[in-house]
Amino acid sequence: MSVKQDIFLGPPELAARAAVDEGWLEDEHMNRLMGFGKGEGGCVKATEGLSDALKMNDGENFRLIGVYRGSEPMGLFWVYYLGDETRTAKIHVTASNKPGMKQAFHKAGLNVINQLFENGVYRVEAEPLRINKRMVGLLRHYGFKQEGIKRSAFWMNNNDYDTVLLRMLRREWKRKEH
């Protein structure tokens, strides 16, 4: 019988290291875009992107948040606040493909979105790859509405990919618990 472990949000460092060690991002180009990399001899190092993100984590407009199941890192949320003029936050996700990841991100995502709306954000946006049907489906399950498709918005593995523009307004959100 397995013991159910709590899902919680926490500091990003362990989750960022796990993203590199466990290859959450499938190719080296994607790793570079997200700010992850490996140094000589395969040792994990933070590239400029991740290093800057970790330093900015105390700033007003950016948060890098680790997602954990018990002590096990499951992924990261990247949250950008675009300013008081728009009261908009953009979220990005980097997730493991471990068993239980879907449930972990469902619960963690609810927590992140609840916190954003409770702290004055009016609009939350996400822009997953169109081919990432699980993430698009999860965001739609939360109640995000599709605003459009950005064609050829992302380059990876010598191919260009479309992204789906999704948004949720505070008035459309009903605080959710699970």
C-alpha cells in the first residue's frame, strides 16, 4: 500500500536541478532556451537564463516556483507579472514525466492560480505548445479560454511549432480546491 504524499509549492532550486539531472526537457536546444545546462563531465550548472531567474526570484514581477510531491521535485512554474497597467500574469510550466506528475500539477496549478487572483491579478495567460495536448487540456479544464493560435511561434528540433494563447479572467475563476 502506498502512502499518499502532499503536493506543495516551494523554492525552485531542487526542482531546477532535477529538471537537468532527469532530462525533463527533451533536447539540448530546449534546455538552453529554458536556461538549463550541463557543465564539463556532465556536472549540472545553471546557465545564464536559470541563474538570472533564480536571482530575480525575489523581484516584484517574477517568480520561479518549485512543485514537489513530498520531497520529490515534480516541476517548475515560471510566473511573470506584466505590470499594474494590465494586472496580467503569464505562467509557463516545466514538468517531469514521472508517475503522478499530472495529479501534482493539477493541484499545484490550482494553488498558483488561486494565489494570483487573490493577490490582485486580473488576467492569467498561458501559451503552451499546441502539440502539448495534456497541458492545453489541463488549462482548459481549469477554465482557461483560447484566444488564438500563434503560428510558428517556437523553434525546436529543427521544426517550428504553433503555440495556443489561453487566458483566464478573475471574474471567470471560481476558487477551486481538490
